[in-house]
Amino acid sequence: MKNNRKLKLTDILVTIVIALVFGLIYKLWGPVSYLLKPLGLQIDQLVYGMWFMAGPFALLLIRKPGVAVLAETAAALGEVLFAGQGGIVDFYYGFLQGLFAEIVFFAFRYKKFNLSVAVFSGMASALASFILDLGFGYLFELAGWNLVLNIIFRFIGAGLIAGAFSYVLVKALESAGVANIVRPVSKDDYDVLN
């Protein structure tokens, strides 16, 4: 079973393809977020979780250590290459968000891939984004009540989009048989059915 956890070249290539798709999605997601900004009350933070989705999604699909870090970092780099608005700073965000998403799966020894672990993974990515936001000083510009809304809504959005939506999307891919391409059925999977 330990050998199954090593990343193979196909795992890395699939992760990179996933990351490039998410890099493009991240680039296109900016205008969606900006449409919500004028509504105020930090409503745009409810959709912020989309920028955390590559890591949890890829790890839920491939289920091997290192995938969340690789996917989120490569997706952020892809966003930079697609002329994303954050520039190279997006790369730092992607790496830290992927690392924090990975830590959640690591805490469960890469044995649990259920909805709650996915939600925690998405929320961990949000925590990583706050750490960098603090470092860059973005959060200090907000009034106290506005900061509280920002934090609450970002965690909710991250849990729902990066966590729950990733989980549902991977489950749909599994039901359609697409996941078998990157994660063939193992003897353990058959044993669970008995």
C-alpha cells in the first residue's frame, strides 16, 4: 500500500493538467468576485473559496501525498501565466494555500477523503490566505466589524466551494467512472464492498 502513495509521472501530469484548468478558472473568476464587491458587507468573500479549490480537488481525486501543494502552486502559477491580476504574489498564495490544504489530509494520514476532511482542507487554505494577507497588510485597511465579516465569509466560502464543492465534483467523477483513469480500483476497494 505504501508504494501506491508514491507519485508517479502520470499522477504529476494529471495534477498539472488539473492545475492549468484551475489556473484559467482562477483568472476568469476575478470578474465574478469584482461583480460582488459593490454589494458591500464582504459578500465577495463568499466566492473567494474558488481560489482554494485546486489543491483539495486534486488530492481528493488522486489521493496521494504532495498533490494538494503541487496542484495549488501550479494553478497559481498558471493564473500568473494567464495574466492574473495578482502577479507573482499569486504564486506565494498558491503554495501556502496548497500546503495548508495538504496538512489537513496529512493529519488524517491520507486515509480519510470524506466531506468533513474536504471542508477542513478548504478552510485551511483560507487560513493560509489570511496569513499572507496579514503579511501584505490588506486586512489592516478594514474596520473591525468589516474584518469580522471578511473572515467569517471567507471561511464559509472556502468550506463550501473549495471543500464541499470539490468533494461533490470528485464524487460525480467517481460515479461516472472518470476517477478510475487516475485512481484505478484497488483490492482494498473491493474488500470494502464485502
